[in-house]
Amino acid sequence: MAFHEIRFPEGLSFGSIGGPERRTEVIRLSNGFEERNTPWAHSRRRYEAGVGLRTLDDVETLIAFFEARNGRMHSFRWKDWSDYRSAPHSKPVSPTDQMIGTGDGVRTEFRLTKTYRSGEQSYVRQIDKPVAGTVVAAVARDPKVEGSEFTVDASTGVLTFAVPPDIGVLVHAGYEFDVPVRFDTDQIMISLSSFQAGEVPMVPVVEVRV
């Protein structure tokens, strides 16, 4: 198996449905109370790509992409249109969108992350597949120049500074990103008559760890 650094066609993913899933084990006690636990530290995204198909050309594009990935064999990039930026949809991406670490005077590598906050609770998501050319960064809220002051590996999400940030200095970054996924089926069943009547094939896609 391998990861193919190619994005699923945006025109098809735009019409898809999906989002994060969690796994919670709920035990109902005899006294009416519950005990809840989860084996997952992180959520996993699932999508249904079939609903994004609009034309027979879309079907051909999907089949070609599916065959090139060998079904479930190889993973690829997916643009989640509901969550693909470090900033809210109403604001432009900026170098201070997400705090990704604190300098210690030695460390030069920082992994991109995105923090989801609600009330006093938060969840930090690791970003492994940033989109090349969209990453901006700042040290002590001072924007840095990509290429001369920092570089980013778009295949891993690791940002590297030419000079280690000073001790106690906050490091921020902004970016667009993709989700690493694979097809969750080894077959695509399509009936042209049914498709033309409005029925779409089921094409499940699931997030993978890379």
C-alpha cells in the first residue's frame, strides 16, 4: 500500500456528505446511571463520495480515480469543504491562526495542528497533509517568509525554521489542508438507467492514519 499525493477531484468532493466520527462505549448500569469510555484519542472522518456525482462524465472521472488507486489499496488526499482551513470560512488564512508550539531556542521543527474549542474544552488535531503554497507562519506574531525563513513538508505537515525560535516564544501558522483517506470499498456498482433516474452509487471514503 502507498499514499498517493493526489487530491480526489474537487468537483466531486464538493457535493459529498460526511464529517468526523467518534467511538464511545456506553455501559448502562442497573441503577440507571451510565459509564462512558472511548478507545479513540482522535476522531476519524468518513465521507460518501457518490452523492457528488452529477453527470456521466463525473462517473467516468470517479472510475478512473478509483482504478488508479486500486480500490482500497492506496490512499489519497480529500478536500473536506466543511473543514479545510486554519481560519473560519468568513476570514482569510493568516500567520497567527493556530498556535502550533513554543520555542526553546533549539527546536526548529514544528508539526501543524488545528485546535477546536468549545467553552473550556478543546481538541487538538494533527494536520498531516497541508496544501502546498498555502502555509504561512509567524514567530512572536512576526510573519516569516517561506523559503528563506521556514520551509514546510506538504507530505507530512512538518514546518521547519531556518533559525530556532527563542525560548518561550509562541509559534503560529495558517494553512489550508487535506484529509488523508482511502476508498472503503473495493467495488463501485453503477446502473446508468438508475443514475439517470436520480439514484447514485455508494462510494464510501474513510480517513487513514499516515
